[in-house]
Amino acid sequence: MVLLPAWARSHTLKVNGETVASDVRKGWVALHRRWAAGDSIELNMPMTVERVTMPPEFKDYRNLPVLRRRK
């Protein structure tokens, strides 16, 4: 089982490269299957980011790019 973060608005789950349906209950993703050695899982949770400007008091970071997750 995997706990999805509260910010995750959607997700896709792949097992061995193939998209699979997942059962989500109370924020937890569960996969019910017979596992084999070498199986791989890929969980994708898209996250929207935006570029922001640092406040003036952070002068040392003035010309650096700053990204934050958009809610």
C-alpha cells in the first residue's frame, strides 16, 4: 500500500510498464496481485509548479530561479 499525499489530485500506477487500475481508500492506494521477482512499480503523481520571486530580504538568492508547488 502507498499513501498518496494530500496535494496529489490524480495519479497513474504502472506495474512492469503497463498501466493498472488501483483501489484508493482514504488516501491509500492498494494493489492486489500475485507478485513475482523482478516486478517493478511506477507511481506518477503530476504536480503543477510555478515560478516565484524571492522576497527582497533574501538578497543572496535574488537572481536564482525559485519554484513552488501550486495548490
